Amino acid sequence: MCSIVEESVESVDHLFVICRVASDVWYHICRWLGWELVLPRNLLVLLHGLVSLGSKRMDILRFTIVWLAIVWSI
């Protein structure tokens, strides 16, 4: 069971994306950045989605850093 909300089986995807607390973090950060976000059910799909927003190497690096910072914070 998830130790945060005690509702679901604990997994990587649940802890970092699906969990109510984690999804709130993603939504608030993305709103702050001015992005609309529909959360996927998989952490790596979320990373791929964010990285694909960038067209230049520096943009891809920035989106990767944002993803890493959020995951670290959660």
C-alpha cells in the first residue's frame, strides 16, 4: 500500500505520477510554467513527453532538468 495516501499498491509510477499528492505537484508546477498537462500513467512516458517539447538541445536539457527537479522533490 502507498504510505502517503494508503489507497493503492506502491510502485514507481504510482509514487511519482499517479498518487494524488504527486499528481498535484505535477499540475501545480506545470500551471506555474504556463503548460497544460494531461498526466500519463507512466513516469518515463512523462519524461519523454516533456523532452519532446524542446526542439533545440538546450530546450531538451531544460525540460529534463525540470523533470529531474520535480521527481527529486517528490
